Amino acid sequence: MTISSFQTLEAAISDEHFPEVDLALRRGRHIGRDDGAVYDYLVDVLDYLEPFYRRFGCELVQRADGYFYLLPSGDRLGRRQLTAGEMLVGQTLALMYLDPANLQHGGMVERETLLQRLSGLLGTETLVRTLNPRRRKFDERIAAETVRTKVAEALRRLTDLGFIDLIDDAMLRLRPALMRFAEPVRDLSDRQTALERLVQSGEISLGDANEQDENEGRDADGAEDDEEEADE
């Protein structure tokens, strides 16, 4: 056990930071170094909170990249799953985070750059079908609008989960928690190239063995079995 400023679990959960940290973790948020005092608190109380959350069927995970998150191992707290579109945007942002140029820009990325990277990796039609799997017919007239709308929705979700910070309508800040999307290639020497291949091949995963994407079971073009309006 590492040295902690707290002597007991009771003292740790009586701290003013515990309610904020506990609620954030249970909601699926990743807490990283950028979060300041609450991150420092988690580092300090890790040895107390690990067994505490284990009783709820969760693992409190600390990554060397500089972030914490709760990984459910049971059904007590439920499982928060990302859509295929959210996973795709997350993996692409992880690619951009791994880019050495990211350091030169302080982790800041333009939304337009993200859109260009997505289109370059997948092509417009595949991108639209991944982001909006309910639409069976590809319509060039609304493709750009569909991509922007769905990417904006994904970015808001990823912000809520602590993967990024939305600065304004044009800029976003990449956070270390994005490395969760690179878990499948963590041990490879060229993670960036390997992750790019995963994105292009449509393999989307957070890398945790007991987490499954809610879109599993759809066919290759992302369409569901439900019938849809013929004019969509």
C-alpha cells in the first residue's frame, strides 16, 4: 500500500472531494490530470477506493497515461456503451492524440481537422453509414450535414465521459483518457499506424475484454434489421 494522507476508508470518503469523484466515476467519466484536485485526491486514496468499488462489482482502474475510470465487472452499476459512431470518433481522436504534432499544438485540435481526418480514413459514404446506421440509402445532398451533426453529438458524449474538452464551436482539447481507444494496440511498437488500420477496417473497441459495443450484430454496412421508410 502506498503512503496516503488518509488513515482509514471512512476518512477518505468523508473528504470534500469524494462526492464529486464518486458521482463522476459512476456516470462513466474519466478523471485525468487535467482535473487537478480531484485527480490528486484519487491518487491519494486509490488503495482505499479499490476494494470499496470492488464491493459494487467495479474495478477502479488507474492508467499510466494519467487517468482513472470505473470498469464494471458485474451489473450492479450497469454498463455505459458507446455507439459505433462515438467509438469511431473516439478512435480517430486517439489517432490525433498519438500524432507528435499534437504536442506542438498543446493538445488542441480544430473540429474541421477531425472531420477531414474521418473522411480521409473511411471515405464519405462509409463514414455516413457508420455514423447513421439507420439510414440505408446514401444521399450525397445531405451527407455533409449528417456527418457534422453526428460528429457533434459524439463529441458532446465524449466530453461528458472525460475524453475531450470542448473549448468552443471550432476547437477541442484532447485528453489522455483517449488512450483507452488505443488499448487494442497498446503493446505494439507503432500504435498510430496499427490504430489507423483498425479504424479503416471498422474494428471499434475500447479494448476492455468485458465491454462490447452496443452495435455488435449489425451487418457490414451498419444497417439494422428494422424496416425503415423507403424515402430515407
